[in-house]
Amino acid sequence: MKTEKIERKPTILKVAQDLFSKFGLEKTTMDEIAKMARMGKASIYYYFKSKESIYKEVIQKEGKILQEKIRIAINKENTPQNKLSVYFITRILSVKELVNYYSALRDNYLEHYSFIEKERAAHDVFEKTIVSNILQDGVEQGIFDIEDTHLVSEIIVVALKGLELSWTIEKSESEIRNDINMLLHVLFRGIETRK
């Protein structure tokens, strides 16, 4: 019985992930999840105690995917500038794909779920740590001149969050890449003219 439970759980999660991304947590029902998974509703409850528990696992799954994509992209690069660039691009394009995770990070109506707050806090720590490490590496190599890498990493993460909504909804991938390159140019070079 345990083997069957393990084998059917990914199917339920995948179906729920698709439904949540189309309709959101509030509008998705256990009946719909059961129907799309081709299982009885009682069987779904055998694997998960509630719709929220399914959503929690979907969010955790997408969060791990996002973090892994960012780590892989960064580890392929050699310079702090390239690492920061792929962090921006990978994060924005992945968030565009991982609709449920993005929703969990942004939507206010989800705040009353304690696991969402924990996920948001953990994600913030992850992002600030990644950016801070890249900046610190750049400082140690003499590439960046930054007094407080933790503060600058926080500014970068908050600024990126502010831009992500318009970028993910209104822009194509090529436009996003172009905007990120322009933003990084300003970040690396500043806005003052040099003599």
C-alpha cells in the first residue's frame, strides 16, 4: 500500500499544480483535483488531509525548483558580473514559469497561511544570501566597490521584486533580457558620467 501511495502522490501534485496555476488556491476544489487525477475524492484525502496541504507541497516543490535553477545558473558562471546577470535572468524567467510559487510570494490573501509566511521568509533569506555572496566575491576580487554587501543585496532583491510583476506579465523573454542588461549596466557603471 505504501508503494502505491508514493506512486500516486506525484500525479496528484502535478494535477493540483496545474489547477492552482490556472485558477488559484481559492477557486480550485478537491473535486476538481480528484477528477483531473482520475481518482475518487476520498482517495485524495488518503494522501493529503486538505487542499491547503496539497498547495503547501506544490509551493515547496516549486520553491526548490526555483532555487535549484538559480544555483545551477550561477555555478556555470565565472565572474561576479555574469553570476549577477544570470541570477536576475534565471529568477525572473523561472518565476514566470512557476506561477504558484510566484503567487505565494506576492498574493496578500495567502498571508493567513503560516506555511506561506515561512516560505516567503526562507525565500528572502535565500535570495539575499545568494546576491550577497556574489557581491562579496566581487569585492574580494576587486571588481566591486561596496561597503555593505548585505545592504546592497537587500536593495537589489527588493528592487527586483518591484520590477517582476510588470516584467513577468507585460514583457516577452527578449524584452526582459534587454531590460535586465540595461539595469545591470546602470548597477555596474552607475549613472554619473566618468571623466
